Amino acid sequence: MSVLDNFESWKDFLGNRLQQAEENGMNEGVMSTVAAEIGDYLAANVEPKNGEQRLLADLWHSADENEKQVLANTMINLVKNRKAH
């Protein structure tokens, strides 16, 4: 089973990678840039496997570059806030 098969697994995976990046001293600006690059890659190369991913893909494809950065930052906040609850 891939982490992409289930949205909860995907958020867990992202949260773990985010924590590792923070522990290794990566600043928020770099994390934000990397998140947008991952979004570009996923939108171009990975077929959504569930409704949440389909929504994110549709939003990504309709967004301009600034909006994509906001979406990437929102995903970072989503997994950060998830760890806090």
C-alpha cells in the first residue's frame, strides 16, 4: 500500500517529513518551496487516488503560481496543526 492510497496516510507521511526537515534545520521558506515543487510533481505525474487528492489536484491545476504557493503552505499548516491536536 502506498502512502498515496489513503489521505490520512498521506498527511501522516507529510507530517513525518516535515518534522524531519525541521529537526535538520530546514527553514520555513525552503520547506514552502519544496512543498510547491512536490505539488507540481504530483499534479503532473500522479493520478489522484481518492476524493481529497482529486480536489487538491483540481485546485492545483486551476491555481496560478502564487496560489500554488498558498496551497503548499496550507498543506504544511494542515500537517503541523494535526500534530498539535
